[in-house]
Amino acid sequence: MSAKPASGTRRRRTKAPAPAYILETQAGFMLRQVMQRHTTIFAARMGEELTATQWAALSKLFENGPCSQNLLGRLTAMDAATIKGVVDRLVKRSLVETCPDPEDGRRLVVALTGEGAALVERCIPIAHTITDETLAPLDAQERATFLALLDRLK
């Protein structure tokens, strides 16, 4: 005769198998692939020996005018060390200049030089072409939706 489990004894449950993890379907992986594609297009089209981070800093200065290095970093989504390196390289190329903030000597103000402003003006049409090429697989409605969704994810 077999014994029945006592009324307080629990049956051992088996864990349900974890859902499959398919790398190619993951948002981060796809975003990285899209970014790699965009970076390749940027490097091929921009010329002027500009990196994407240098272009971001130059175009934001062109858009907003002179600002503190710290604010420029925040406006371009770069940490303090990264924006410092970007600004240092742009200063060496005479595309921006820096000076102490007259209201707060601890702050460094960054401004485009005439050469920097002229470069940005020449590159704006190229930057639009880069965006258009990056988004080329999408129709106009899909582009608007994609950009709106990306904005929500920031």
C-alpha cells in the first residue's frame, strides 16, 4: 500500500521555461544597428573631418549662440569629460573659442569662430541629406511616427 502525501505537504512545481531571448528582436540591439548604419552614412557624407559629437556641438552653438561648456554638454547629451574633449579639439581647429564667463569665472563660455560658423552653414545641407538617407527606407508618415516615438523614448 502506498502512502499518500500528508495534507500539508506541497507538491513541487516545475518552473515554466523562460521565454526565448532572440537578440535580433530586442530594442537595444536594433537601435545599435540603426545607429551603426547612421554613423556609416554620417562618416561617408559629412567630410570636413567632423565627428558626430563635434557636429552636434557646432550645430548647437550655431542654433543657440555662445554658452557655457557645461550647458553645451547638456544640450548635446554629452558628459563633462566628453564635451571637454570635443571643445578642446574644436579649439585646436579654430572652429570655436573659449573664454572665462564674465559673470562666473569658474565657467568656460564656448562660441563659434567665424570659420566655425561658415563651416556649419556649409554643412547644414549635408546634415539634412544624412538624415534623409538614414530615414530613406521609411515613407513620410513612418518618418514622422518613428521620430515621435524616439522622442518619447528619450
